[in-house]
Amino acid sequence: MTDIFSGAREGLRPLSLTERPDDFVNVAEVTPEARFDIRYFGADNFVGAPIDGYEAPICYLTRPAAQALAQVAAEAARRELALLVFDGYRPARAVAHFARWAADPSDQRTKALYYPDIEKADLFAQGYLAARSGHSRGSTVDLTLVEPHSGRELDMGTPFDLFGPASWTDCDHVSRVQRANRELLAGLMGAAGFVGFHMEWWHFTLADEPFPDTYFDFPIR
């Protein structure tokens, strides 16, 4: 799905790296109090298999994004909450893996869990999957809030990566508590300079991202 060479056709800067640039940091080293459940490293995701490029369960972000996320974690801790991170930097090869999966109509193993009300063939057209991912620029993160002692996730109304209107940030069909939890997460992220994505309550991008036109492809290891 993400084509690192398409940038050349669109006036963007294509970049394929085999080694992590110094501008990217391990979020766990910047924000040790955060929790991590890197879904694309294993099979607990909408593809139902480990994703290309995820060779370790590590979350990388650009340094500015990681530092901003540390501010979010500190504010969450003051509210007796913690961050649970599902994904950060995503190699372009991983997005290409998503595209191959989406092009295979015979594989419907995860439909009931991740896209129960949408046809797999429509995921691109409806905007749930895209040819290039902002995650590959290194300043986008998927996350939620948890209770630090129990590890229980705050109820957001849907699980991570559910494709459908129920996951939209302003969905009207969630409870007051679920809406309040989404607004809390969005408020914490917004205060640190992140902007949300209206179709995914868990998805945030640093507004002042350092590589707005560069899509990286170094593996996570």
C-alpha cells in the first residue's frame, strides 16, 4: 500500500533506508512509564499475521514526537492513568503488506473482529486503508489510556483497529463514558501538539512533524 517510490511521482521525497536514522528514537527509552502492545509484531491484528518490517515489538517515533508523547504520559500519570501504545513508526513495506492482504478476497479470517460491517474490498474506498500511511513518516502514534495498576484499558467503545463508524472520534452511538474517555485522550494528545484522525479515535499525528513528505522503510528491529 505504501509505495516509497510514489513520492517521486508526486513531488515528494522518496526514501528507503535499511538502518534507523538518528532522528528516530525508541519511545520506551524516552517514556519508560508507557505500556506497549505492538500489534503488528504478532498475529493479533486485522491481517491475522505478523506484518512485514516488524522484527521486534518496539515503537519508534521521531524525536520531537517521542518527546511530545512523554509530555502526554506525564500528564496522564497526574490523572492516575498510563499510555498503552499499539503502533508508532510503520515501515512502508508493512503498508504494502496491508495492500496485499486487502487484495485477497479469500482471506476473511478477521472480518468478525475488525471489519464486521464493511466489505474487505471497500476498505480502501471508504478510507480505512490508504496507499501511503502517515505512520511511515515517523510522527504518528496509535494508543489508548489504561489504569496503571490493573492495566485495564479505558472503555473507548471499540477495540483498536476496528474498521467502522463506531471508531470515528465523534461517533454518536457510544455511551457518555466512552465519549468522555475519547475526549480525554484527544485532549491530552492535543495539549502536547498532536492532531487526531476523525475515523480512528486512537490515531494521532504530531502537527509539527519533522518529515511531512518523507515515507521511511527501515525495519523495526
